[in-house]
Amino acid sequence: MNGALRAELLRMRQQEDDLHTELSQSGEIYGGYHPRLETLNAAQGNRLDEIMAEFGWPGRSLVGDDGAHAAWFAAIHAISLPDVQRRALPLLQDAVARDDADPVMAAMLEDKIAFMERRPQRYGSQFDWAESGQLEPWTIDDPEHVDERRAAAGMEPLARRIEMFRDSPGRPADLGAYYKRFEEWRRSVGWP
């Protein structure tokens, strides 16, 4: 166990939680990807990239369950760093195969990359605003079998997850402008 690395990862997670809470309480979180959050997520993603270069995926054997989860949290939020997310995924998948990380973490990172690349996701973990005004799962590959894949990864049925998002706050007032801003930002940081 690397106690210093575990503590660093837990501090990173707490910093992100604290900033997210602050921006949620002020309502700023609902205006799109806040620049302060993007800066923090990028800095933490870059630090995770350094950690992965030195140790591989920081799994539970290296940093404990909470440290491994904090590392995943940095990876899943490093959306302005496509190459970091792409490097993290096979390392995380290998850690899952060795029982050194939870399968749900690899499933969600795989879906996040698919969402950012505008490809169908496998597990239905990524949601986006729909014309209905509700958050709905992003396009799913082979939707008939999604709950089987979700169960294998340790996830609840998709219907239960959809219900959790049913009354999510923060719907953009102008969905067309929201989609346009997102597409411009997504391409500006290197997603295809």
C-alpha cells in the first residue's frame, strides 16, 4: 500500500467534491462546464496520467478501495484530456481483470469515452438532455442486452437509473445552443 499516493488521490477527490458543491450551491454548475471545474479536472487528469506512467492503474492493492475509486473519479472527469482517458481505460480494464478495481469503474469510463466520441455506449451510464426536457441515456449499443452487461459490471438495472435522473435540475433553457456549445468545446479539446 502506498499511503502517500492514496492520501494524494483522496485529496484530489475532495477538492473536486468541494468545488462541485460550491458551484452547485451558487447555481453556476448549470451554465455548462464551468471554467474552474474544467481547470481542476484537467490538472487532476494530468496528475493521474503521471501516476499511471509510474505505477500503471492505481488499484486497490496500491492505494486501497477508496484511493482506487478516487483515481477513477479523476479519470472519468478528465473529459478535456481525451488521450488521458484513452490511456486510463486499458489500464483500468487490466486492473479489473486482476480484481484490483471494480468492474463498474471500467464500464463507466468506457461509456464516457464512447459518449465523448459520439459513439453508442455499452452500459447506459452516460445521460444527456433530450428534447423532452429530461435526462435520458445516450445512445446504447445493443439495448436489448444492456441490463445483462450492467449486471455483469455490478450496476443496477437501467430503468432504475433512469428513474433517478427523472427530475434532474439544470435543464438548459436553449437546448440547441447547449448542443452547439458542447460540440464546439468537445472538438476544441481533441475529441473526434
